[in-house]
Amino acid sequence: MALPSPNLDDRRFQQFVDDAKRYIQRRAPEWTDHNVSDPGVTLVETVAHMADQIVYRLNRVPDKNHLAFLDLVGITLFPPSAARTDMTFWLSAAQEDPVLVPVGTETATVRADGEEPVVFATERELTVIPCELRHLAVQNDGQPVADRTTELAEGEDLLCFTESPRPGDCMLLGLSAAVPHCAVALRLDSQVDGVGVDPRQPPLVWEAWTADGWVVCEVDEDTTGGLNRPGDVVLHIPGGHILSRSGRNEAGWVRCRVTEPETGQPFFTTSPTVRAAEAFTLGGTVPAVHAERISDETLGEATGLPGQRLRLAHSPVVGDIPPLRLQVAEYDGWVDWEVVPHFAASGPDDRHLTLDAATGEIAFGPAVREPDGSLRRYGAVPPKGAAIRARHYRTGGGRTGNVARGAIRALRDSVPYVAEVTNREAAQGGVDGETVAEARARAPITLRAQDRAVTLRDYEELARRAAPETARITCLAGDEDEHGAHAVRVLVVPQAVPDPGGRLRFEQLVPADSLLDRVTRYLDERRLIGTRLAVGPPYYQGITVVATLHAFRGVDVDRVRRQAHDALYRHIDPLTGGADGKGWPFGRPVQAGEIFAVLQRVAGVELVDEVLLHPADPLTGKRGDQTDRIDLDAPSLVFSFDHRVRVIGDGS
């Protein structure tokens, strides 16, 4: 925490006026009219006002010196981070030719009353590749693949799996082309009555063949009810999908595989059949970022002197790595210059520059006088009169980009044959830029750590620096039996945007592998030799509250129930829950008495009759026995799971 600044002079306007009047009584006793109507008093008040302004500015000197010191030691403001999400572009109809979605295609949220739309731009080019079904095969019980394309063409009813399906049985479909990042519809004519599975949760998984083997596909829609009836299965094919050979047939393969049933999950009694099948591409998915792309911005001319500084027209700078591509017009045309964090390792011929992402300021290398009187240049100097331009960079970012899934539905740039666009998951990673007050609070920790991780607080600070877009990070001493001696455990909770209604899904709280790898690499370079490092998510303990409430007479019971649900999800939340609204503390137990207090504060609740707590597994949905207290280990966080609230009113 920043040290408090001393108050150099605590006098204010009225005290200056009173002191002046007392001085007048001693020096000019004949001046007896000290009312505000007297012209002399008006002059006194004018001078007092000016003195008050001088004192105010004087008291700002410690702040100015403090900030100047932070600038001297290299403490700069962190720029905002841009939210990212995957955008799915849906075609108006299946096309015979590839459909190109250019890089930088802009999409936006629907404009709300009084709010500007949030704009996202695609980060790379997307090609929606057409396809059709070429082959159908089956592979049962580990046997070789059996081609059934001919039987399918003749309209026969083909068993998808063995007559009595077993886990591992597969139906393979060969597409005419590899369709990475595309959404493919499989239209199947399937019918088996009494197959035995629950159409809402069939023991099936769809996978696509990639360079890394079989990878699970996300199922967007399945109207076949687990291959029980004719319908469509819409799959989102992973990015590594490639052509491969199975037997004599080369195709882009996808397969439907029978999985082990979960406890209580109905399983196949008879194999479903397929008598007709076709495939076609409906759309594609591409990553998008909440930032505006600026291209070919002229910054000015080079002075030919070391240490020249220029400023971009738009700030802050976010997005790409490197975040800026800057070019200088030299004798042989436009030449790229490299953005570096500092000039310590730059030689006199290195085309290096630094960028302050928060302010958009660009600096070329300085010249420093050595002890022998010579000048040493750190970085090259652009030729005098050379034009300088920013080839491209991105500006934007901030928390406004963290929009819920399905919120982005407007297509700002027209793309032929694209009918609609949507984000199937919430945008994450948007963080506002650091304020001066936050930088002052961070400075002592940064100076103490010196870019080296020794204490747990150091690990936490450096982890936040590596991934500022995370919601929460905490560091604990690792369990010696689990992680070995001298282990540090870093727990990462990603930023998550609730679905409409304020509900978080468990998968939103699992950090991406890329995020964990980034934190691990950053900390691994700064840890002490011999320290073991374990970076991962916390253990999430699901909590189910079963409560009975009594509402006041005449109160809408349904409204009270909704508000009680909202209060529970809001309080038992790993990101915004707890007593202070900053997230449930790690390892803090959940007690029924606390839940009583939360529900009693809900408008319309007269009496909280009963509160029962059940531990729950958010992965399997299993609940434990009822209790009035659930204890958590130090690396654990709570997660609301399917609360049940009964409200008794006039008619209950």
C-alpha cells in the first residue's frame, strides 16, 4: 500500500481570512468594519482565495514527487486487455464453393437503449469449406474398419454399431474434404424403436480425426435423439482436421463412438440403424477480439537525433504480439523496426524502439555519455527526414468487452452468403487499464519482488503480471506428499461472464491450457532453483442449498422465489460472492446460519423456515448428505449448484 503523503500546510481559505482580520486589529485598529460588504474585506478574501490555491498546489508536491520516483524506477501503467471470443458465422444455405470471411470482419452486440454496441473484429481469415459425405464405415470391438458405403447407397438399413452395442463401437463418416474450424451438418435417416437410451443424454461422443489423433467435436444440435430418429447432427469440427486414409478410402473423417455409461445413465439395448446419410457445411468459427484495427497511420518524420518520441493517434494499444508494427521509410523502402521492452541489450545498429501501450508513446533509442566522455547509442536512429508510420496496431479493450454468450449477433461488415453470426461462449479477458492509484499500491510489491519469486506474495504478484485478465490468483505452499518438497501451488481462476440470469456454468471456471502455460512459463523463469511449481485451477466444491421460506401475505410467491435464487447464486459465487462481494474466500466454510441471513434479507420473505446444505460434485451432479456446515480445504472454492427454494405463501 502506498505511503500516506504529508500535509505540508493544512490552512484553508477561512483561516487565512481570520488571520488577516486579527492582524488588521493589531496594525490598523481604526479599521473597525470587518463585514463582507467592506471593500477592504473583499480584497482580503481575494488574497486568501489565492493563498488557498497555492497551498493546495503545494500539497500536491509529494504526489508529484512520488509519481516521478515511480517513473524513474520504471513503474508504468498496465494497459487494458482486450476480451476475446470465438465467432461462428452461419451460412444462409450450403454452398458449392468456399466462402471467405476476411480478417478484420467486424461484428457487434445489438444496440441497447443508451448504450453503444460492443464491436469485435476477427483475428484471422476464415474459409468455410464445402463438403459432402463420401464414405461410411463401422469399427466394432476393436476389429478392422468395415466399409459400408455400397450398402448405404443401396438404401439398406445398416447397424451403426454391433447388434448389442459395446463401449468403443464406432460409426465413421468420411467427408469429401477436411473442414477445420467449420460447422458441419450430418443429416441421418435413423430409426430404431425401444433402443433404450435417454435421447437427452445418449452415451455417444462425436470426434474428428486430426494430426494429434481423435479430438472431440462440440455438438451444436442433435435432433436425432441419440440416433433414435431421423434428424440432423450439427458438429463444430476442431481446427486440426485433416484428410487421412482409412483402409482404401481417403477422406476427412469424423466418427460417432459409444462411451461408457455414467452411473444411472440408460444404455443401448439395440444398435440404431442408418438407411441414408448426407453431410454439408453450414458455417465456421474464427477467434475475434474486442479491438479496432488501425492501419497505415502516419506518425511524422525522423529528426535524426537519438531518443526521439512520437505518439500514436489512438491509445491504449492492445491485441497482437508484437502489439505494433512500425515502419521507417529508409533508402531501400519501408523497413520494419522491432518493439523491445527496453534498450539495455540494443546495439547502435539495432532497429529497436519501445512502446508505452497505455499512452501510445513510441521512443527510439537514446545516446548515453560514457565515463570516458564518448557517446554510446542504444538502438539505431532513423535517418533525418525519414517518414515514420504505424503499419498496423489494435486499440480498445477493457471490461466492456466481457459480454455474455449469444450477445454478439450483428454483422457490421457484409459477407456474401453469411446469414447470421453469434458467439457461442462468453467473451473473456477484458480488463480495464491500470489507474495511477493502483500503480502506486502495486509499486512497493514490485520493487520488493524485483522480478524474482521468493515469497508466496511474489509468486502471486508475478502471476498477475503474466495474466492480468484473470479474475483471481492466489498462491499456497504445496502439499509435500502431493507436489514434493519446496513446492508452490498457484491457483488460477479465470474471468467468467454469467449467462443471462446471472448463472455461471462450471466449465467457465476452468482456466484454458494456454493461460496456465503462460503463467507457468513466466513464473518458471523467475522462481528459485529447487522450487517446484504447480499451476492449475482450485478445487471447486459444489454447494446445493435446499430452503423453505414463508412470504408475507399478498406477496408474489414466484417473484420471491426468483429473488431468493438470485441471492443464493450471488452470495455463493467464486468471483463475486462472499460478504464483501469480491469472491468467496479460498478455504472458507459454508454455514447454514449465514445462508439464513442471506435469505432473510430478500424482499418479501417473512420467515426462513429451514436451510439445508448439500455438498455436490459439479461434474457428475451427485449430491452428498444434508448438513449445516461444509468445510473446505485451503485450495478450495465454492460453486453454486442447482439450489432448491420452496416459498410458502397465501395459496401454498
